[in-house]
Amino acid sequence: MDFFTADFCDEHPELVDVLSHDFKNYGGSEKCRGEVVTIKLDKNNSELIKLLRDEDGTDKVVVVDVNAEFYAVVGENLMKFAEKNNYSGIIVNGYIRDTFQIKEIPVSLWALGTCPKKYIPTTSGQRDIPLSFGGVNFKNGDYIYADTDGVMVTHKPLH
């Protein structure tokens, strides 16, 4: 992936929003880019499992909002699904686990931090709805570009 977020921010300052510095990349890829797919969860990740396991993610980045609940919603198994289905990255307004294993999986995974515990009771989620966290608004069809300098969102592709 031949792009740098800093260059895009310099070239198109009016088109980009930058996600808060509170998010860190735990995945095995330093860069990701793609069209946004949104999902809102209530602690449990069953809806996210279905998305990553069952749908083609070519040129897509999944944006997940769990209201920063202190439960892991992405780990090794979901990252393997994401890799298998060609997702470029995942951004989680929450926590992840299995960091030792996922650093070898070539998918970006941005999150607030880590937590070894997941939420077991199944709850429902909502797909394809506008989300807002980290100082950024996300909606399906937006584009994300992320690298070692951070995550940026734009309403149209810049590549």
C-alpha cells in the first residue's frame, strides 16, 4: 500500500478527519485502507463474527463501536476470519485480546487497548448505521486510510 496519511492530510486538509490518538494498532499490518462498513455491538461480538466470517471484505475496513465497554470483542479467531475474507483492517471503539497471536496476522487492528475477558451472553448488534467516536463520524461508504501516523477518514477515496 503506497500511501501516507500525513501526505493525504497535507494535500486534502478539508476532506479528512483524524481519529483520536487514543487508538493503537495491534494487528500484523502497519497500513490499511478501504471502504467503511459499520457495526454497533452491545458487548458481545456474535454479529461481528458473522460479518468477518461470512462476507467478502476486499477493500473494506470494519468500524466497530462497543461504547468502549471493557470486554474484548476481537481476538485471534476473528482476525483469522478477517484475513481469510480479505479485510484490510478493523477499528474498534473498545478492546481486543490475543495480542501475541494477532501480531502475526496481516490485518490492521486499531483499538483502545486490551482485555483478556470477552462478554459471553449473546446480544444483538446493528449493521450499516452511522457511528461517532474518537472525534470522527463514520458511515458506510466513507474511506479509511491508516498507517503508523494514525487513522484518517474521508467521504471519498483519495487513492
